[in-house]
Amino acid sequence: MKRAIVLWFTGLSGSGKTTIVARVAQALLQQNQRVKIFDGDVVRREIHAHLGFTPEDIRENNRLIAELCLKHQFSCDYIFVPIISPFEKARQMARQLLGEKFNLIYCKASLAQVMNRDPKGLYKKALAGKIEYFIGLDERVPYQPPNNAELVLDTATEEVEISANKLLAFINKISKARKQRRV
């Protein structure tokens, strides 16, 4: 039985994770691929609403999302996980739990760049003291950029279409390698 390829995205809020995933997932669906998306905002709102944004709660949320991936690994071809996932140890835990199907995608944009974008107005609220434990701004929850991402998308300088095309090329490459291993 074929297991899904997991594409675990990390990057600051506003770095383009969800936007890129939506574009690529749509392209894969048009190719009759089965796709599941565990978007960080949606999962927190619908499944993990009991968790806050303390470092402990963030790690627990990441662990629970990795377990969701395991639960759904045989029901689709690709699982996309666009979440901030700020801690290296939590990403390593997900990699260990999910094994060789885990692929880390880093949506790279500086704090200054995402604060300038601020598509949801969250940075503005956090700076005004309305959001506690805001990742990347609050020293209690720093964002730790990954050192071992399988793919880095420079969302600070690339248009969404370019990042999406790079991701599709990466997916095609790992899918082709997967098929060759089965032959």
C-alpha cells in the first residue's frame, strides 16, 4: 500500500506557505492526485482549539499534526502541512515520526519582510500587545530557521508562481524517484 508524501512547510506567519500550498494542491488535483491539507490555522481552529501559543502548546500542536499525517497517510498521495513550525526539535520529531516520506519545505522571508506584508494584520496586533506569544516577535517563541530543508523557497524575492513551480518540480522529482524505487 502506497503512503503519502508529506510536505511539511515552515516559515514565519505571512511567508506564503498557505498561498503556495493552495496553488500547488490545485495543480495536483487537476492531475487526479489525492491531496490532503493540514493548514495550521484551520487545524488549530477546528481540532486543536484547546491549545494556546506557548512553546509547549506549539510543540504539542506540531506533534498532533504529525500524528494526523500518520492517520491519513494511506488515503492520499500528498499531505501538505503549511504551519509555522518554529522549533527545530519539533520539526525533527515530525521527521522521525513520519520517516522517509517527510519533506521539509522552508518558505524563507525575513521578519521585516513578513511584517511589511502582514496580510492578516497579526504583526500589527502583536506589536500593539493584543497577541501574546507571537512567533518571531516574542522572545519566548523565537522562530528557528531550519538547517536541513529539502527545499527552500525564497518567498521574500520570488513571485508566488515561481515558488509554486519550484515546488511542483520538487514534487515531480521525488515522485519519480519513488516510482523508480518500486520498480
